[in-house]
Amino acid sequence: MPENSQQCSHCKNKLCMHKVPIFNNLNHEDMFKIAELIQHKNYKKGESIFSQGDNLDSIVIINEGSAKAYKYTQEGREQILYLFSEGDFFGEQYLLSKRTATYTVQTLEAVKVCTLSKEHFQKLLLQYPDMGIKIIEELGTRMFRLEHVMESMGVRNIDLRIHSLLLDYSAKYGKKVAEGVLLQLPLSREGIANYLGVARETVSRKLSQLENDGIIRSVSNKSILILNEVALEE
Amino acid sequence: MPENSQQCSHCKNKLCMHKVPIFNNLNHEDMFKIAELIQHKNYKKGESIFSQGDNLDSIVIINEGSAKAYKYTQEGREQILYLFSEGDFFGEQYLLSKRTATYTVQTLEAVKVCTLSKEHFQKLLLQYPDMGIKIIEELGTRMFRLEHVMESMGVRNIDLRIHSLLLDYSAKYGKKVAEGVLLQLPLSREGIANYLGVARETVSRKLSQLENDGIIRSVSNKSILILNEVALEE
DNA sequence: GATTATTAGTGACTGTAATCACATATTTTT
DNA sequence: AAAAATATGTGATTACAGTCACTAATAATC
């Protein structure tokens, strides 16, 4: 059934496009046209979508799942820069300039993505100036995130840094339950350490300390219950 | 003399516009039109162009001089995020979103800027899609810088961090002389410390150490001679 | 379901940078 | 040019996070 398959592909594409802020201002007709240009790919947990040094030829939009973006420091430690999830896009920096990828993006779970080739992307930007504005806006948000991370990396007191991380995650991933806020950590202890730029052992110790103080409760490796959110805010 | 004053204003505006990559793709006629929309302002050393929390209504382009962008960490320390100089622009993130300024921009010397109002900027973006692409490109560069800083902040070894800073400055501000590379530091010791996220005393000590090792020579507070660049690269 | 691999917690020890305190230089102001 | 303000260098001490080494727990694989 050609109609069915076409409808299905259309439907799948629409799904992807509707999740992404940069396509929001488009009308039905334009969306349909652009949907035709989009390719789909799936990744297993732990696979790299692209690696530091790669030459990219498309912009990638996450449709399902999450991924970490990291680069290696001079010491050889993995420094996590971003966590990307549903609706986030990346690779746009490499489409316009000649730069190769400055970081590696690796999935944290099974991930579905939509990709749009460099040529199509550039044509779209010229055709829909609104989209360019949306992207500038989105990049503003991304920079805001990065500046926030930098600010917190500049904090010398590691307790403060872990507290802000927990509060950030609480806002993003937390669900209110009777006893407090239950949150599903997107990263392992090592991941958290690589995000904060501290040793894995330090993260373990600080979390143990918080548990001793009755501020959090460790539910499982990847899940924490925040009992006293106010204490984290100081 | 109206012609003269007009020519002069035109000339001044042209100066400003020619320094800025985002206006580079425009033809003469368009440049002339846009030049009319640009306002000029001067700042003394130490003045703030805008402050964390301000509501901005224009994009600012530096025409002459330099400035630092910083925000305060939770501990009350000043964390420097960027150094802006001739040709750099900022404030574009706040024009499209409702966000207020997330950092303060303070001049490091006398500074001349050109400003373009929010309304004009948005109209230009819709009118010249090329310009949007230029800005996306430029933001990509800015993010690249920030990611680089983050990476280096994640380095635990402070010697390494100071070494990279000196190498960065050497590339940006250094001039080759007989004995090595002479560089005019854009920041004081305290500024360097606030950029690296370490104590002022630590910067002093590390630089003294480098001087004892014969790798650098302190010429004056704001000027350093790098004698052995290779040693800094390890 | 057993085995292997990965991830996490904890003690002991060490190194390094922060802090405090002050002397000295340098820059700015008057 | 003198005075005031600011910036820098350095010693002594302390605190705190890193490293190493190991055990325990959890997840992945066969």
C-alpha cells in the first residue's frame, strides 16, 4: 500500500518536526515539503552519533532518547559539555563553517534521530528567515546553559556544585512524590563526576554525606529521592 | 557643512560595519541604509555597558577597545566568561527571547561601540537571511570558545591551565621579539584568576615558578615575555 | 540463573591550592 | 611630586579533594 507507507513516513516525519522548536513556525504545506528531506537513523545505547574530529554533513535532531556530548581534557579525562534529549538538535555549527566536530556525541540509551543534510539546511535557512531566527534563539538557550555550567564549574566549593546539580536535575527530571522529589539520574556517578570535573569518589562521598544528613535517599544507582530540597538551596 | 557631517557619520558607521563579520555580505547600498540605523556610544575604562539582570533593547558591537563579560558565582566570586574586543558583538541573545542579561559586560579600557535597536535588528534578519546565517556562524564560534574554556576549566592540574592560558594569549596578543614572544596581558592577575577560577595568589605563585624555571620573564604587571614557548606546550 | 563485567562505596594517605596576613610595588588621584 | 588607592608577591598554615587500593553491589552477557 503506497498510500499507507507514504502516510506513515509523513507521520513519522511530522512527529520529529513537531518536537523541534526550529520548525514550529512553518505552515502545513511547508512542513510537508521539508518532511521529505528528512532522514531517520537509530542508535543503540553507547553508540557514538559523531566523534570529535569528524566532518559532519548533516544536522541531527533527537527524536527519542538522550545523549551526552563530551570532549577529552588535556589530562585525558572526559569532560561532559551537554546532555541532549528529545527535541534538541546539534551539528549546526559544523554545517556553515569548515570546523570539524569539537566534541563527541554518544547515546546514553537507545536513540532515534532525524537528520537533515547540509545543503537542504542551508537552502531552508535562506528560504525561511524565520527559521534562522529560531535557531539563533535556540543557540542563545544553548549558550545560556553552557554559561550556567561554566559558572558552576567556577565554584570552588564542591558541595555547592553538587547541590546545584541536584537542584537542576530535580527541576528537569524530578517527579513529586509523598516524601519529596524522586529523580531519575541521567548519568552514572562517573558521568556526574565528568560533568562536574571532579573525581568519581568525591561524588560518591558527597552523596553519602547528604544521605547521612537526611537530605537525600539513594533509591538505586540511577535514582535518588530528595527529601529536603530547601536544604540544598542553602 | 551638512555634506561633511553626513560623510563623516557615514564614514564612522562604515568603519563600524566593516569590522563586523555579520555585515560583510552586504552591498554598498544596503550598507548605507543600515548605517543610518546605527547609534554610537563611548565608555570610559571600568564602566559597565550592561549588567546582569538588565533588559536589553539593542545589540552592541565593539568598535574600539575591549571588555570582559562576567557573572557572579554562588560564592560571590567574579567568573569571567568572555573577553570581547574590536568586531565582537553581544546582546543578540536577549533581543529575541525575553531573557534579561545573564552577565555583566564591563570595559577594560576606553571603548567605542555601535548599537542597533532590537526592532531594526529583527527587521534586518528577515530582510537579509544571509545575515542570519552569518550570525549563526558567529555564535558557533562563540560557543566553540566557551567550550574550549569549559574544557580547560575541567582540567584539574592548575599548571596545565595556566600554560594553556599563556599559549592562548601568546597566539592572540603576542608579538615575536628577539628573545621570544612578548605579550600584553588583557587582564590583571586577579582577572586571570577570575577567568581560570582559581585564587589570585595561585596565579602569582605559578607565574613566579615559571619565571624561576626560565620559561617566562615578567616585564611589567601587564606584560610578559615568553622565553620558552615549547616548554609550555609540554 | 550463573558468570563476568561494570559501577559504586569507603578507608588511608598525600599533595596541592585556598586562606590569612602582611610587605612591597605599581598605578591613580589630587 | 606626594598621597592614596589598588594590585602583586610570598610565607605559614589548613582544609579538602585526589589518588590508590580494595570490597561490595548492581547490571549485562552467556
